[in-house]
Amino acid sequence: MGILTEEMRRVVDEQRLGFAATVCPDGTPNLSPKGTTAVWDDDHLIFADIRSPGTVENLRHNPAIEINVVDPILRKGYRFKGTATVLTEGPQFDAAVARYRQRGTRNPIRSVVLIKVERVLLLVSPACDLGLTEAEVRQRWRRHLDSLHAAGHSSPPAQRSARVT
Ligand SMILES: Cc1cc2nc3c(=O)[nH]c(=O)nc-3n(C[C@H](O)[C@H](O)[C@H](O)COP(=O)(O)O)c2cc1C
């Protein structure tokens, strides 16, 4: 059995959006969203480099990476820490690109970042410290998102259907 449990796989499969932190040459952090975050196998995550020049350049110098994936309704998620390999060709790269094509990603993919997950930490919102049940937390945030929609603060449908990742 690998490091990624069924529950972790479920959250990544459902959310797809991870925030990837890498280390810049001057030691400062670099954090950027990756909507192509996916489970590769029991020990690895991947994301597609569509336009992530900073992240990829950092990884070429220092392969250390952390990706956070959070369910914004349930306010729970995971911090995946590990070591990345940037794939630009070969059978693994081809297989990963094929998987993205199958799931509908049409953008050109420059490289695929393969992360060997070495440590996972659970993320739980402080809302849960208040004794709210999962159902109550879910209801609270669904209501909040619904009110944003109703107020017209979220993307119009045309933009949403054209989303990239
Ligand atoms: C919601 C969202 C999802 C994104 N997903 C990806 C992605 O999967 N792959 C990618 O290369 N860029 C993605 N981007 C764009 C990059 O995050 C963006 O170009 C960023 O500036 C890259 O910074 P970096 O080079 O430091 O990684 C996404 C942006 C947003 C807002």
C-alpha cells in the first residue's frame, strides 16, 4: 500500500485544484495554483505545466515541493510534501498527457510534474474546532457560495464553461 489513502485520492480527484509551493533561488517562496493536480498512483501526484515557468524553473534547481488540496465546502484537505521530477518526454510523460487529454484538457502541455509524496498532513479548518459537524460546515459554505452566485460575484456561465483547468 502506498502513502496516498483512498480519502486523499478522493479529495484530489474531486477538487483537482492544488496550490503548489516551490523554493526560489533566493530562498523566497513561490506559490501558484494548479488545476490539473491529479493522482498518478499510490505514491505520486502530477500536474501539467501549461504556463508555470516559475514553478518549473525552481524545481530544476530544487525539487522540493508542497501541494495543498482543500475541499472548499467541507473545509478539509491535505498538505502533500515531496520531491518533484519534471517530465518533458518519454512513456510516463506521454501517458500523463494522454490522461489529461482523456479528461478534457486541451491546452498544450509543456511538461508534466511528477511528485513523489513523502509526507502528508491533514488540513482541517478552525471552523471544525467550534464543534460544528461536517454537515453543518458543508451547509454553511454552500450557503455562502450560493449567496455569491446570487449576488453575481462569481464567473458568468460563458467564462465558467471556457475554464482551462
Ligand atoms: C485556478 C487556476 C488553475 C491553474 N492551473 C494551472 C495548471 O494546472 N497548470 C499550469 O501550468 N498553470 C495553471 N494555472 C496558471 C498558473 O498558476 C499561472 O500561470 C501562474 O502565474 C504560474 O506561476 P509559476 O510559474 O510561478 O508557477 C492556473 C491558474 C489558476 C488561476
